[in-house]
Amino acid sequence: MDLNMVLRIAGIGIFVGVLVTLLNESGKREIAQLVTVAGVVLVLFTVIQGISQLFTLVKSVFQLY
């Protein structure tokens, strides 16, 4: 996992946190919950891409397949 991925995940978390706080303060709790779910999905996709790159690296190092 490189630093770029960590910073991307942190940036998504900060952005989603600020947006959820603003939406909760304005009384739009349902939209805030949807933003939270969207943030989790974005982070999940980022982590899955990282795991895919890791498996590709392991496969090339051990010359599998």
C-alpha cells in the first residue's frame, strides 16, 4: 500500500465527515446517511484496487500462472 492510497482514503474520509456534519446541521439526515454510504463504497473500491495490485505483485514475484 503506497502513500497515495492512504492519502486518498483519508481525503475521502475528511470530505465525507465535513459533508455529513453540514447535512446533519441543516436537518437533512437521510441525505447525510446516503453520503456516508457512498463514502464507504468509494473507500471499499479503493481498498479492493489495492488488494488486486497486491495479488498481481505476488503472482509476478512467485511466477504463478
